[in-house]
Amino acid sequence: MSPRPDTAVALRRFSRTERWVHRTTAALMGVCVLTAACLYVPQLAELVGRRALVVTLHQWTGLALPVPVLAGLASRALRADLGHLNRFGPHDRTWLRAALHRDKRPTSRPAGKFNAGQKLYASWIAGATLVMLGTGLMMWFTHLTPLLWRTSATFVHDWLALTIGIVLAGHIGMALADPESRRGMRTGKVSREWADRQHSLWRP
């Protein structure tokens, strides 16, 4: 049986600029994670070699990480979506309670354009990126801060990097489990059926 005409309609979810920002940020983050792994895992360090080059690539990639989002702020669509990500409502608390109780019924997880999990992830990764940037700069420009600050920055940077790796793995795993969500980020469009099921409060 073919889907009803109203559910087969493709809805615009992300603009071209938003997709560019996501892809560029993901590429930069991927390079940061891979170079960090090459710096801290002995087996990878021996395999790759050229530590000075890896360090330089890690430093400049980390410095460039906020650039795509900052450049994308010229887009009205991106600014609007950042506003959606920054607002929590009663339906988000309902979504989180359902997630904590492992209730996967779509009716138990009301969401607007972004669900509560996506909002928490976006807020967390944005904050973590800023902390990584600040601690990384202290480690890079050693003459600017006292030794105690640099030691503390190294501790925070290393452990937060491990946490980011774990969270990113979870983010990628959830994306792999939802082909329609990946389609939305790849093409900018999703089906109305998926939108009604996963984001029932979204009114595009």
C-alpha cells in the first residue's frame, strides 16, 4: 500500500547553510578526535609517527572548530534553529522522563523541531568545545599562564577529550539508527510521516 499523499510530502528541515555548517564542524571535530588519539594512544602514535605534524594539525583544527558556526550565523535559518535548541518547555521534560524510563513510544516523547536529547547534546557539545578551546590555548601558549593553570588545563583537556569521544560515538550511533534523520541532514528534507511521528509538535 502506498503512503497517503499528505504523509509522502517531503518537508524542508535544514537549509543548505545549516548542512554545510554541520558537515564542516563534523569534519573538524573528526580531525581533532583522530589527532588526539594519535597523540595519546601509543600504538597509534607509533603507527602514524611525525608527532610534530600531528600536534600542529590538532592545534589549528581545534582553533578552527568554532569558525563554521560563527560564519553560519549570517544565515537566518541557522539563527532560528539555535533559538529552538536554546528553549526548553514542558514537553521537553516529558520527553526526558520517557527516555529515562526507556519508553520509546512516539506519543510519550513529544518534541518540536528538536527533541530534548538533541537540545542537551547541542548545549553540552557547545560548552565542551569552548572549554577545550580555552584549555588548549593555555597548553599551546605556555608563557601566558602560570604553571598551575597549565597543569589544571592539561588535566581538564585530556579528560574532557575522552568524554567528548564517548559522547560523539553515542551521537553517531543514534544517527546510524535513524536513516530518515540522516536524510534530513544530507538532503535537507524529511518525510511528513517521520516528522509527525518523531517531532509531533514541529510545525514547519
